[in-house]
Amino acid sequence: MHLTTFSELSEKEVINCRDGRILGTPVDLRLDTDSGTILSILVREPGKICLSSKYRGMEIRWDCIDTIGDDIILVHIAHYPP
């Protein structure tokens, strides 16, 4: 088992394995506080700076994450939100 912190996770680039697209970096997590499980990560698009707290980014379900490496997070998603 490898342990990591959210600050370490937020420094990694999220890449979609289906098309090689860089999706961005994690900015938040969605948690189920009853079970203590991570449901999804919220990813900010590369180069996007948002000062509004309403911007949540792209949500990627935890079961779509394939690998969390030293520098990247590999995911498998077929469709992107508009």
C-alpha cells in the first residue's frame, strides 16, 4: 500500500488513456462521509484560472481512475462534459 496526501495528489496531471488528452490537475475530492470512501475527483482544466468558488471543474468518478503514478493520474473516460 502506498499512502499519499491530497497536496501530493493535486500536483499530478490527470491524463485520459483513451485519447492521451491532458485533463488537468485535481482541485477537490467528493467523499462519502458515511462510508469514508472517495467517490470522485474534481479536475481543473490546464491553463484555467478561476477565482470563483462556483467553478468546480470536471468530475471524474473514482472507479474511472486506472493508475496513480509518481507524476500522473491515468483515467479512462469516454465522454467529456460540454
